[in-house]
Amino acid sequence: MRSTIVLGTLAAAASASPALARRQYGTYKPLVTSEALQADITKEGLLEGAQTLEDFAYAYPRRTRIIGSEAHNDTVNWLKEELEALDGYYDVSLQNFFTVAMITGQINAFKVSGSNASASLFEYSASGNATAPLVVVANRGCNATDYPATVSGNIALISRGSCDFGLKSALAGTAGAAAAIIYNNAAGEFNGTLGVPPRPEGNYVATVAISQQLGTGFVQAIAGGANITATIDVTTDIQNVSTYNVLATTKGGDQNNKLALGAHTDSVLAGPGINDDGSGTVGILEVAKALSKYEIKNAVTFGFWAGEEEGLLGSTYYVEHLPANETAQIRGYLNFDMIASPNYIHAIYDGDGSAFNVSGPPGSAQFEKFLEDYFTSAGENFTATAFDGRSDYGPFLDVGIPSGGTFTGAEEIKTEAEAAAFGGEAGVALDKCYHAACDNVANLDLDAFELHGKAIAAAVATYATSWEGFPARNTTVARRSVPRARRTNESRHHRSRRSQPLKK
């Protein structure tokens, strides 16, 4: 309890100027403003944080920050220490949960007709070693009837599309296949995850991904009567692991009118994940650190989610374990997943459903409009990205919490229209290092990183001050069905082909 006893001229000064007294006791902080908080976000600070995450990954031979790895544990501990160092501004905690993770995985050999061929390993693939003929699976391999009897003991060749990768691998295993190859349904190579096992359809088999060119070439040759034999030798280590969300909630501000925002802390096995999603992690951390210099009127919770790459595990665990009264305290949630892509776009989640006909709970449209206004004020174009719940905002949508956020692009190819609107190179992936070993600090575009970091700051400063114009929470919304685990099927994000023209 603060003492109220003061003496002499100090008492007179305090009575004449309460603000001065607060300064003299070292407790005065100005009310946060958008301009001030944005000014605190710099390329130098963002780059330093990203380099720290890369250093964690590169300190170990596997060079990854996948959950269960030493580097992911280092990431969690670092975040906790950074937030706890802010003079008690936040209540900081670790939220422990358990899951299954592929700790290591490699393709020892992939050969077709005796020659080495290029392939990538699906996360959660089973180990296996098989040399057998390729058998073409009908349609997209999404139904048991698509797998002919001849696939038993052989290697299933399956087209990408229409259903989860994991379903295809499980159905291939149930049909008796020794291994599975999934080929792309668009130009280029790809990778992904089968999703955390087990599946009700059966066990996974050793499963790899190849390009459309390779896959369709094999299909055509087999249709012409060729007998093509492949060798797949895969080793994976899949374990039960313990991991943590890092949570930080301001001690000040109205706890019944809380803004929540988040990013995920884990990478895929293939690389350090500095854009996906080290950029979001560092972006919200820098804002959290800057916010600690200011007074606020509404509380803010920063969530650093683990296990996103395994299917939104950390954010789902957090939401499902929130008491009903605490769920009702969250007025809205903002998500930041990949905000420094090298061939970037400025994409905003389609909260009002105008681009993709899927809207969020009331308030999501206001988040979208706020971010549109931000990019317009910065003299930048923007576009919409599908608001389909396949990133960490999905669990918040499930319980009726309005959501939003920004995104700069993953493996999708930049269109000519997008190149005209945002610069960069058409015909090239928005992030050529998506889910790859090269997703390191050199992969980041610092201009995009800073712009989106300042967008986070602008939103936090605004809603930590006032929810004026934002609809009241509807806390009686029926729970939606749980979204599919991300990245088990097609591209994670879809974006509008209609970009907002730059306003002169």
C-alpha cells in the first residue's frame, strides 16, 4: 500500500500538481498513443529479435525450432525472461501442455527406376524402406475406393488436392501400400504435414512429396504401359513432448475489456522458421516491450503459442481452458503469422466476408477496417486474405471472439496484379523459403517487417485506449466446429485477387 503521508513543500507541490508527484515517485507513465507506440517499433529492434531466434536454432545441429527441440525451449525461456524484465508490467506465465512431435526426419533414399529423384518428407511420415512398383491412385485419393487392390505391397502415387495429406497416407496404409508419394497439382515442389497421429482411418506409411512435373510424368508413363519402380527409404523419430505457451497480461487496464493478440513460437522441422513465425513472435514481443512504458485503459494479453505447426495446438489449448468469464472478457483477438515475407503482399484477414463470403463474429469487420485505414494512411496498398480459421485465430472464432490480423504471404505465387500493387516479382512465391531451411534472417524483408510491426503497435495503442465504435461481445454464440489442422491440405492462406488501389 502506497503511503499518503508527505511533508513540507513536497506536500504543497503534490497538491498543486498530481502528475508532478507521480513523476517524482518514479511511477508516472503517459497514456499510450498510436504515434508514440509506433515510433518505438524499429527495424533494428525487430532484426535483433529475429537474429536471436536464428541463433537459438543454429546453436544445435538440427537448426530448427520445432516443438520439443532445444531451440524451441530456448525460445520459450527467452520470451518469458524478456517479458518478466519489464518491471512487473505484466503477469507472465507458462502454460504447459503435451502433444506428439516429429523430432527428426530424413529421406535416406528416393530413387525412381534406379535414379535419384527430388522429394520432400511430410511431417509425421512413418519410417519405412520399400522398393516396389508405383500404382496410380484414382481421383485425389480421398476415398478408400480410390485405392485399387494392386496398391497392396506397392507404392501409392496420389495427386494432391481435395482432402488432408494425412488422410491420403492413412488410406494408402489401410489399402496395404508399402509407401506413398503425393505429387503436386500445381507447378513446382511442395511440402507439408500429415497431421498429428493417430487417425481413425489407419496408420501412416512412409510418405514423400514430389513436383507436379515428376508426378504427372509417372502417371502418363504408367498409363502407356510402363512399369516404374521406386525406392523410398525414410527414417523419422516421433515422440510425446511437453511444450509451453507463454502468456503475458498487463496488470493495468480494464480486465473486462481486454485485447488479446498472438503469434506462434514454433517452426517446422525443415528450418528455423524466422519468417514463419519468428516475425510475428518478434513483432508482438517488441510491441509488448514498448507498451510497458505507457499507461493503458484496457488490458492487453499477449499470447505466444506453441504447436501451431502441428494444428493450432497451443492456441486451441489456451482457448479451451479459459473459464467462461475470462473468455467473455476478451473483446477481440489479433493474429500475426508471417509478417516479413521477402516477396510480400499486405494482406488483411477478411473480417467482413466481402472478399471470400466468410465473415467473423461482430467486431471482425471493424478490425479489418482499422487495418485497411492503417495501410491507407501509410500510403500502402492492401488486399484480403481468407478468413477461414486455419491459423491461430481459429480457436478464438470458435467461441465467438472477433478476430483479425495481417499476413505477408507464404508459398503462394505472386500475381501480376499483386506485383503492380506491392512491388516484387510476379511468378515467384511470396516466401520462397516457406517451410524450408532458408527461412532465416536473410529471408526477411525489413520494410514489410517494420510496416506490419507498426500496424500491431497502432492496433494495440488504439484498443488499449478505447473500444469506441466496436460492437459489444455476444457471449452466447454457439461454439463452431473445430477447424482443420492447418497445412495438411492446400495452401494455408487464400487471398483476394482484388487489391485495394493506392489512394493518391
